Amino acid sequence: MSNSNPLLAKLALDNEAKTAPSLRASWNYSDVAEKVWQIPQLTDFWGIGHRTAARLHRLGISSVHELANSSPQLLQQTFGVIGLQLYHHANGIDRTKLSERYVPKETTIGNSQILPKDYTSSELLVVIREMAEQVSIRIRRKQLKTTSIHLFIGYSRDESTKGFSRQMKVDATNASKPLAESLLHLFHKFYDGTSKIRQIGVSYGKLVPANGTQLTLFDEPITQQKEEDLEVILDRIREKYGFSSIMRSSSLLPDARSLKRANLVGGHAGGAGGLDGLSPLKKEDVSHG
């Protein structure tokens, strides 16, 4: 632990306490040269991943000690404000105040998964629809509607490009069908047409209270109301008997994922989007960005 700041406490935990017989360690400002600068690899330091380490190597920085004694101006020029943060952290300086309440800029609700194999575009369409429905159920449980949707597609590591991440505004809704269609629109618009797909993420943001039904000009009001009533009934059945108690026939297709994920153990985020067996008041899976 550390009496100096949260950064040193975290570094003490990761680099000493976890392997100490007592599971305790003390790192303070006076220990920076002896302990912080002696961390073996840049990637062992908090906030530095492999990509950041590679960029630091290109600047001639290969250790925490060299980072602490490098040019803060050069780091800022290369990394922006994060560069200055890395410089200060390498010198054991952290001005974070844990007493200050964190207020997220925006709340989003979403779900993501790593697929069990490389998917083609045609195989992925059913998965997009499933995830659109899963996240729609979750925002309905919270009496919310989304006005902004986001789709992340990660290509297989054998591909030359990494994928894409796109979002778009939508009329306020929590209905599964129009949200699925909007996500499919994003996919068809930005997918390169050939790459195999291994990761997918769906999230809904800019959430607003679900006050009433916003009818569209392109569908009959009676049809829209019937679809909304049907989703309410399906939500109630799933809330009582579990997410997998009633599913679309497309979820029985070989490449579908909902049924398989609903059977994962322990309510892990990889399960049915955090839905199976949960009531709206018992558990939340909300991410902040």
C-alpha cells in the first residue's frame, strides 16, 4: 500500500504485494528510484500496453527509469496529455483525488463478445439481430430509450485491417426491430465486404426516459402499438422464466449465439448479455464512456 497516492498503491499491489508472503507492500515517494524505476518491463507499469511501449521504444525509451528522465515536452508532443501523465506517473506523481465524485460524461448500455470462430458477413447477421434485441431488453427494463447506437466489428487477426467502430443517431426508441435494422445498416455501410469477423460489440447511448411511444410516419400506428405490446409480453416472460425461455427461431441457426451464451455459468458478461435469470432491480451492466 501507499500513504502517498493511489498510483503508488496500485504499483505496490501489482509488483510486490501479490508475490509477498504477507501479501502486503509499501511504496512511497521515497521509494520511487529504488522500486518504481526498477520495474522490469514498460508493460508492467500501470497504463502502458504493448502499443504504447512500442511507441516509447521508437523514442528510445525502454524502461520506467528512462521514461521518468525523458523530455516531458517530447512525450506531450507524441502522446498529447497522456504523455505528460506517463512522465509524472514514472516519477511517482499522481494527483488523483479519490474523494472527488466521478461523474461520467455519458452512460451507455451495451454488450460485446468474441466469436468462437471467424464469421462471414452472412453468418454475422443473425448475431447482430440477437445482440440488438438483448441490449433493447436491457434498456426497456430501465425504462429508457436510446437516441444513439454504436456498432463495433473486429476482424480476424489474420486480416490486414482491424475492423471498424461506428455510431449513428436514431429517433428515440427501445424497440428491438428498428434498432436491429439500424445496426445492420451500419454494418453493411462500413463492412469491407471480404474480411472474416471475430469480435462484435453493440451499445446504445444518449439514453432518455421512456415516456410514451414515438410513432413513425412510415408504419401504421396500430402495427407499431402491437409490436410494442408484444415486446412487453416477451420481456415479462423472460423476466419470470429466464432469457432462453422464449427465443426467435433464428436463434436455433448454427451460427446464432444467444442460446449458447445463455447457458454460460455465473452470469458472466459473456452470457445472455447479462439477462438470464436477472430481475431489473438486482443487477446492472452499465458502462460509462
